[in-house]
Amino acid sequence: MSVAPRDARYTLALLTAVYALGYADRNIINLLLDPIKHEYQLSDTIMGLITGFGFTAFQTLLGIPLARLADTSRRVTVLIAGLLMWSVMTGLSGLATSAILLAIARMGVGVGEACLTGPAHALLSSNFEKAERPRAFSIMGAGGEIGVILAFLVGGWVSHVWGWRAAFFVAGLPGIVLAVVMHLTLKEPPRGETVERQPVLPIGAALAELAQRPSFVIAVLASMAMGLNIFGIQVWSPSYLRRIYALDTASVGTTIALLRAGLSVTGAVAGGSIATWCVRRYGQRWFMLFPACICGVSGLALLAFLFAPSLAVAIVCLGLVNMTIGAQLGPVFSLVQTVSPIRSRALAAALFVSLTQLFGMGLGALAIGATSDALHANHGEAALRYALLIPAAGALLACLLYAFGARHVAHDIERAENAVS
């Protein structure tokens, strides 16, 4: 590894901070759904469209070409530009005077965050060897959990005291400061001499190369299914707690923040260490068998949350859902980078996350909102409970897909390593 350990650790620290702010800025609106809905007199369907599809459509459309740009140019520059973009647009969300302007601002956040996954994952892979990646990706993934904690804890109280618009202003400011710090201090690591000498693949050829890795394709499909769980809970669990248990915004924000602080971050960090141990002891198929186990537990925990007999039991089950969501991220991100060609790592990461978010946060959040509206006449506020069966089914489907894909992992890793030998 040509990157000094000190530089690798510093890069990981900065990327963890970037992930924290990215997840904070994308999730802050989830806490504010009901106040925004009431001010603009909107339905759950429209709120699902604004928070989900409006964000992910632009992120998905631009994520792949921006990732390809990162594969062929300075990844640090692409990442910093995106950080600055989504931070500014998050702040501008607080100035929206209509639902249309808010939707435009959230699209702008999606445009900025299209620069996050591909460059960040490729940078991390260039700083750490294969054996170290599950732990490194889990630490970076924990940054995302920390970001959600900050969004719900700080955003909840800021919104409670000063209103939902102020919460957007507070969320957007730190990213501008971090962008300056990264511009001044973050180094662009080498990709490796063998890769540097290879010609740049056209994007079509690069996508075809990824499609020939069965474990990558199956992981994408499994992650799309799990995305229903991940983003369904992120978007709709605050509204669920308000509607079913009559909690106010500050109480919901504090509850979810404490759950994530105690369980999600623990799951994210521990997941990488446990997956690393499983891979070393039982073989490379555990790159996918570990996420399979985690997704299965997550789906069952979500069912228990939805039909819990009391608020206390519901909170425990929600904590377990959050822990499992965090635990599977690092190992799966590491898998994608390990089976992908080095010259297409940013593209692989962007494709993987963009499709997950488009299906889970875009279409999934919209489907949950539409189902809730359709069932409201017969079930009232409890309609959201039955709509959230959609993400529970997604997690169980992801379990089956990851287990099926485990047979291909060792062969795909061997192909990726032989390509740069």
C-alpha cells in the first residue's frame, strides 16, 4: 500500500465526517414531515414524493456519470464539489415558500449527494487493503448513523423551539466549513501503477464488466430490496411514532437519536469487525452470508416494532432494526469494492447505492405514503402501520438474495485480483 497509515486514518476521519453530514442533510426532512405537511396541506403521497423520489431521481441520474468522472479524474475534487452543493441546498430548503420550491431544493440536495458515494468509496478503497476494508467501511458507515443522530437530536429541538425552517439552516452550515477543510488538507491517493497505465473504459464497457460479476449483480438486487427497509424506516418511523403514540417532534427526535447513538453506531462498527472475523475464519462467502443473516433479523424486528403492545417494546424493536441496518452497510460496501475492477470502483459504488436509494427511498417511500393514504379511510392513523409491512417484506427478500449470491463471491474476488496482478 503506497498510502501512509497516518494519511489513510486522516482520510477515513474526513470521509466519516462527510458521511455524517450527508446523512444528516438527507434525513433532516424526515423528522419535519408532519410540520411541513400541515403547513402546505399535503398528503402522505406527496410528502413521500418530495422526500423520496424528488431526492433520489437526480441523485441516481447524475450519480453514475459523476462516479465515472471520479474514476477518471480527481476524486477529492468531485467529492468536495458535491459536499458544498448539498450543504447549500439544505440551507436553502428552509427558505422555501411553497411545496414546489421545497421539492426543487431537495432535488438540489440529491444533485450534490450524487457526488458522495462513488468518490468516497473509491478513495477509501485506495487507502486500505482488502483485509482492512470491512472495518474501514463500517467506521465510515457509522458516520452516516452519527449524521442521522445529529439530524434527529439537534433538528428535533431546533424545530421545536424555532420552527422547521431553522432546522434546515442549522443542518446546512457545517458542510460548507468541512468543504473548505477538505480542500486545504485532503490528498488524492494513487490508484496504482498498473491501473494508471490502463486505458479509460467507456462507461458502457465498464457497466458490462460489472454485469459479469454475479455477486455484484445479486448484491445490487438484494440491496434494492433492503433499501425498502432502510429508507422506509428513516422516512416514516418519525411520523409513525407521532401518529401511533402521540409523541411531539422533540420527543421523537430525542428517542430516535438515542436509539441510533446506543445501537445503530454500535451495529455499524461491530458489523465490520464481525464480518471480517467471519470471512477470515469461514471463507469469503461470508461477505454475503453475514448481510443475509442481518437482513433476516431486521425484517423480523420491524414486524415486531409494528405490532408491539406498548411504546417501550416498540422502541426496543426499533432500536434492533436500526442496529441491523447499520451492521450490514460496511460489509456490503466492502464486498462491492472488493469484487469490482479497480478502474471502475467509483462507478460500482455509485450504481450500487443509487439503485438502492432510487428503489428504497424513491419508489419505496412513495409506495408507503400512497398505501397509507389508500388505507386511511378504513384504518385511520393505523394505516401507516400496514403500509410499513412493505419494508419488512423487502428485508426478508434481501436475506434470501444475499444467501443465494454467496456462492459467487470467491470466484469474483479472484477475477478482480487477477485483473490487476
